[in-house]
Amino acid sequence: MNPRRANPPYANALALLLWLASPLQLQAQSPASTSSAEPKPERQQALLRTLRQDCGSCHGMRLTGGLGPALLPQAMREIPRASLAAVIYHGRPGTPMPGWKTLLSAEEAEWLAGVLQGESAASPTEPKSPS
Ligand code: HEC
């Protein structure tokens, strides 16, 4: 699995445009719908592993930045969740930030964006202690 194997940049840009134009996006931006559907617990753990391992390879083990910028909650809260989810899902064309849509759904990208904003019980950096 190679996160760098992305679609050509124009495909990402097109997908982003389509996504921005979709009713889902309008809905996601309305303040009434801040809570998105939560993935199942096992899937949450898998997504968090991706966050720590794959995202951490560029954004730093503790998300304090590396090749990619720091993704700490304070800064992430300044950015609308839908925008963060779009960057995660589609990547940012012209930069090393890959899109993750082959590995997760739009809803899951939205959930991870919420995790980055510190609005989930799940910590973006600390694995859940075995209970
Ligand atoms: C190959 C390296 C790489 C990987 C892997 C990667 N990113 Fe990024 N990411 C970047 C870079 C570089 C940027 C900055 C893009 C720019 O210049 O705007 C970025 C930007 C972002 C941003 C926007 C931050 C902001 O302040 O605007 C978010 C959110 C993000 N990444 C989340 C993730 C998540 C979540 C994952 C894992 C699913 C991930 N990234 C994996 C390199 C990476």
C-alpha cells in the first residue's frame, strides 16, 4: 500500500470540485450537523492506527509536524471540519499530501477530522490502553 500512488492531480482537483458542489458538502457545512456518523469501534481503531502510522510518517509521530504541518487540535479547530475532511479524502494537489479515498470513506475522513480537532473520545496520538 503506497500512499504516494495517487491519481493524477487533475483527477483530484476534479473530484474536489464535484465534492464541493455536492449537497453533502452544503449539509456538512451547516452548523446544525456537527456530529457525523461514528464508524464502528473496530473500524475506529483501524482508522486511528492509520492516523498514527501513515499520517504520522509525514505529520510526525505526535502530529507535531514533519514533512507535513503539525495537526494539533488548537490549529485544527481553526479549520472547518469539512475542509479538513476534504484534504484527508482528496489530498492536496500539487503537494505531497496524498488523498486517502481508496482506504477510507468520506464519512470516515470526516470522523478523523473530528479526531484531529479533539472532538472525539479517541486520542489522535495515544493508542487506547488495552482494557
Ligand atoms: C506523504 C506525506 C503525507 C502523508 C502520508 C499525509 N500527509 Fe497530510 N499533508 C502533507 C503535506 C505536505 C501537507 C501540507 C500541504 C500543503 O502544503 O498545503 C499536508 C496537509 C494536511 C492537512 C491540512 C493541514 C492544514 O493545516 O491545512 C491535513 C488535515 C492532513 N494533511 C491530514 C492528514 C491525514 C489525516 C493523513 C493520514 C490519513 C495525512 N495527512 C497523511 C503530507 C502528508
